[in-house]
Amino acid sequence: MAPSRGCKWQTEAGRTTIRRIVAEKIPEWTGGLHEWQVIIVAWILDGEDVLCVTATGDGKSALFAVPMIVLLEVAKNPAAYPGFANYKKPVALVIAPTKGLAGNIVRDYNLSINDFD
């Protein structure tokens, strides 16, 4: 992903926007993202390389799913997010090491191929 032009996701406004989009798009996450997740998602959205090592079940999958959710929302409603980079057709490639993990990702994020038309 190219670095963002205009507003930076790492600003307070950017992090607040990430939290708001997650609350709207994933209401079942009643507690929202952990602060460390918000920080790393902002880095990713700003085009920075990230290496994250945490325990199983800590929420690493959110680090690839949430940026895509945010980018899809901005692409659908660019006027609602002035100043943030708008990728008309954002794309993510996720390589899962096991079928089980791949299935969990699809289930946990309610994904289908139709989500990306």
C-alpha cells in the first residue's frame, strides 16, 4: 500500500475514525479494539511496515482485517472521510497457514467473495 496522502491515520483524528468505523461495522465487538491494535492499524493504514508478535488469541487477525474494513468504508463513503486517502478498490491478500485458521477468519469477519465486488 502506498503511504497515505493528506490526513495521517496515526493522528488522534485518525485513530478516532478507526474506532468509529470499527464500532459501526463490527458492533459485536462491544469493547472495540485494544489500544495497541488501534495504534498498529493506524501504522498499517499510513503505509508503514509492521511486525507484531503476541500470544495466541490476542487479536492479531484484526491487524489485517480492520485496515481492509476501514479502507472499504472510506472507498464507499469518501465524502464522510475528507483528507484521508481513498483507494477506490482496496485489495488485501491474506495467506493463512492452515485451513482451520482460514475458516476462522472467514467466519469471524463474515467474509464472502461478494463483499469485494
